[in-house]
Amino acid sequence: MTAELVRGQNHPLTQARLEVRVSAGKPIVAAATLSDENGKIRGVEWVAHPGAPTLPGLEVSRQAAADHRLAVDLDAMPEAVHRVSVLLALPVGVGGPARFGAVAAPFVAVTGLDGTEVASYTITGLEAESAVVALELYRRQGAWKVRAVGQGYAGGLAELLTDQGLAEAQQLATGINEAVAQGLARSVQAPQARTADGDRSRQATAPAHGPDHTGPVPRTTPGHAAPDAASPYPAQGAQSGPSAGPADPSAGPQPSAPTAGGSIDYSHPGRHTAAPPPPPPTAPPAQPGRPAQPVAGDATGWSMDERLYNQVWGMFEDLARSTAAYRSAVDFADSRMEKELDQVLSDPRSRIGGQGDAAREAARAKHTQLVDQARQALDRDLAQLGAEADVVEPALPPAYARWDNPVWHAYRVPMEIPMAVRLGDLHLPESDPLRIPMLVRLPLERGLWIDSGRVGMLDETFADAHDLRRLGMETAVALAARLLAVYPAGEFTVHVIDPAGSAAQQLVPLVQNGVLAGPPALGAAGVSDVLARLTQRVDLVQMAMRGGAADSLPHDLDTAEQLLIVNDFPHGFDDRAVNQLRYLADEGPAVGVHLMMIADREEAAGYGPLLDPLWRSLLRLTPVPDDHLADPWVGHAWTYEPALVPPHSQVLNQVLAQVAQARREWQR
């Protein structure tokens, strides 16, 4: 399993013989330094470079190139070596780019001898730097690890080597540049530069292998997240928390409703298993030193919807990694300042007087400088993502669009099921007001839990539990209407259980437009009737699947996807009804029966731990913004905002009216 690192992150190494592979769009210099336990290079004989490419346990390329392979044997390293730093630099005086900001972000991977990636790192955020410490292999308590560094130097190799304590840094840098210039005279033309979007497509080769892919567990699993934390885009099937987003089509067939009288096809309509061709180039060429102009649909995919989906996935990943790099840089600056201040305080001679004050001031100034540099890099990434969002958001189809998007004014009931549906927006504190659409793949593979409780809420203004339940039901209605709108006529059915009738006002749009399967179920008898019918449907379809007997399904069985909205749980539910709900949550999604619950977990505490598996099996959403979702790479706490209809907007009724009309025509 490959660990895709962000700046400052480390990963253990279990193999001694490795390769470090470097990929860039222009010829660059690859070198490596050895350093002792203090991080210092003891002499030029501890530097491997094109002029002297071989050291014990280490060999680098002999000339500049767009791609490199560095050989490393950790067992052959001298005992005094505690760190191997991989350096990248732009050639000097050969007419090429003079700073990394003008070339594609270099990609570095540590692999086994068979080419299997152990860890990888894309070095982003470089601008004026012409040399960079890409990553380091370091010894810690007898074991080796790799750390993503990404520390750039505007002064080139000379400044980099000086920072690592080499006295002859300037002379060695001059010698390396001369050796590189001689090698470039013999080299062939470098391959075409990769763009930033090209890097993204490297990770999205399979169609729609997106935010909730069923591939390997993400590189940095957010195990530290709160019990109710969920990843908006995690691996499907995990029982530790809810998930959402698209599933990997190559992972196997996905469930869909059966068709009476024929074989049951549980594959997603229109889902492909082969890699799609890359999109045609539509963006104008970027000016040197400037990012490419963003274009909607500039990602891999068989259709524009799939390309937009993958592009949204790429934006989510880019924002997660950029923010992680910023936070890592700030943590590094904090720890460095603390270390320098501790050194000042540990020396009695420098604790007082002008010397100590100067040292403390210098440490704080360096901290401010590092934090400012990190913020500038983040702001640059945010500006690029903001520009991309500005062109992507207006181009989204209804299934992916906000309710205030003009695309809804031209809405027509679709003929095919879309790949995904938007459940809300996600953002991070550092990136406000940038919003990333939260897309979940269809058909739903987990139920939804709209939390009407107040535990952990960011917005403390909603102190009234009644208001939260009302907002929870409004959120449920907006999501149910969206699901009805994105499915073809007759392929999605909604049931409502409202035992006390407390949600009558919020259910008006669904009831008046006639898009429900029947009136909302009231009282214990209504609850029992709806749960019995849906439980029986699950049993029948499961038997048909196992026995290959789709012809034996009752002719009046509704083969559409079923959504059950349960309001104000657990009020009005006895033990039998609770067990039926758990059964539907566990077994229903595989046969087209989905659950949407509006509930306060604390109010259900009377059932004890009986319901804990139920909460864990559902994707927790909130009717107000809340930071309870975690990404699958670095575990950021993302703030979720529900996809609500703007106040006083008539778009919901207009859309539901078309859904109802299409259903009537389909039933004729």
C-alpha cells in the first residue's frame, strides 16, 4: 500500500534496498547528501552528485534529466550516517527555467526494487526556489523512515548545502553545475512537462475512482477522529464510521433495483470498468510562471458528468493536501522556535541581558517568517482552487449543483441515473469561503442520519431542540427532493414515518406535489405497517438474488429504489420496530432500500448500546454547519454545510411538480 505523504509526514521503511524515483517535466539535477546524528554533512565525500555519483549504499544519476532513479541500500550505509537527503535542483546557465515555480511540481516516490511504491510525495508550493530537499530517509531507534520535506532554497544548491553544514558548499555547487552542463550537452530532449491537472489524472486513471473509492485504505487513516466522525470520501464498507462518495467501478457490481420478470442486474447503469481516455485539451496554454487557466471538466472520464465528478474529487484532495502542508509548516515553525528558545534558556549566560533578548527575538522573527511563507503558499493554492471553483460550480449538472444554481431552472426529469448526488458543501477553517461540493455516489450504499442533537455543535445559537428537529426535517426534505429529481421517473420511491405528525409543515412540498408513495405513516400502526412492507421487500429481493429467481418476484413489487424517512426517532418505536430499522440499515442498501433518519442520539440512549451499530452504519449529517467529517488522507475535521433550499425560493416546488408529472405519465 502506497503512503502518499504531505510535507512533514513520515512513513516507516521495511526494506533496505530501495529506489527513489523522481519525475519532472524538465531536466533537473538529482543529488543526495549523507548527514550525521546532528544533521550535518561531514565533507564533500558525503555528497552524491552527477560529478561523483556513487557513495557506499547510494548511487545517483550522472546527468540532469526529467526522470531519475536513485539506488539506496540502507544496510550498506556507514554507521555514522543517520540521514540521507534527496536533493533536486534546476540546472544553472543552460537556458532552462530558473525557479521551480515555472515548472510542474516534481513527483518523488520511494519504491522497492520491483517498482512497488512504498511512499510518494508531490512537491507543491515552490515558487522562487531553484533547489529543494525533496525527502529524507532517516534512522530512528534502529529503524529507517522516510519523511516528506519539500524545503526549498532560492539561493540554489549553494544555499542548500550551506544550510546542511557543508563548509565547501559554494565550490561543490559550482562543480555540480559544471558537470551537469557537460551532461546536458549530450542529453536528449526532455519529455513534455506534466501539468498540475496531469498529476491529478495520475491518481484518477480509473473512471470515477473518487472520494469514496473502494480501493486501498487511504494513506493516512483518520483513526484519531471522534467516534461520530466520518469521512466524506472514505473507502466503502468500513464499519467504523459512515461514508459517502463514489465507489470504484472496478471493485465489483453495485446494487440496483431488480426488474420483475427478468434477471436482476445489480450493476450501476452506465458504469465502466476500463480507464477512459483523457479529456481533450481545452485550456489555453499557461504563461510561464503562471498557473493554467482552469476549465470545467478538465479531468478524466467517459462523459462530462464523470469528468466534473473527478474534477470535484481532485479539488477536494488538493485542498486537503495544501492545508495539511500549511499546518505541517506551522507546526514545524512552532517546534523550531520552542527548540531555539529552550537552547537560549538552557545556557545561564544567555538567559539575561542583551544576548538572550536578541536570541529570543531572532527565534520569534524566524517563526514569523516561516509561518508567513507557509501562508503565502497556501493562499496561492487557494487562489487557484477558488478560480477553479468559479468555473466548475456553474457547469455542474443538477445532481451536483446547489439549489441556487440556474441549472435548476432548465430542469427536466432525467432519463438515466447520474453517477452521484450532492449532499452539501465542505470547507476548512483556513480556506473560508471556498466550498467543495460533497458528492455521494449513487445508488446510496449507506443510510443517512440527520443529527438533530446539540452535542458538538459549532453553532450554539440553536439552543432550542424543537428548532433543531425542524431544521433536521427541512434538510431531509431537501435531500429527498434532490434524490427524487435526479432519478428517472418511477425509479425512486419515498416513504415517510412521522409517528406524532410533528413534521407536517416541513413535509408539505412532498405531500402537496404527490411524490410520496403514500401519506406519512402516523402512530404505532403506521410505523409497523411501513416497516413490515419494506422488511418483506428486502427479504424477497435477497431470496431472488441468492436463488437466481427474479421471475418469482411478485408482479406488484415496486422495483424502484426505496427511501424511508424516519422522523423524530426513537419516539413511537417499540423494540420490534427498532430491530426492523437495524435490519433495514444493515441489509437494505444492497437491495435498494435506504434509510434516512432524523434523530438525536442522546434521546435514544435509553436503548443502551443496542443502537450503537445503527449509528455507525449511517452517514451522519447535520442540519447546521458542523465539523464532524474527516478526509481519508490526513484526517482534517471538515465543516459540513447542508444543501438547503434558499429562503422563499420556489425551485423545490417547481422541480417536484415536474417529478410528479413524469411519474403520472410513467404510470399510464
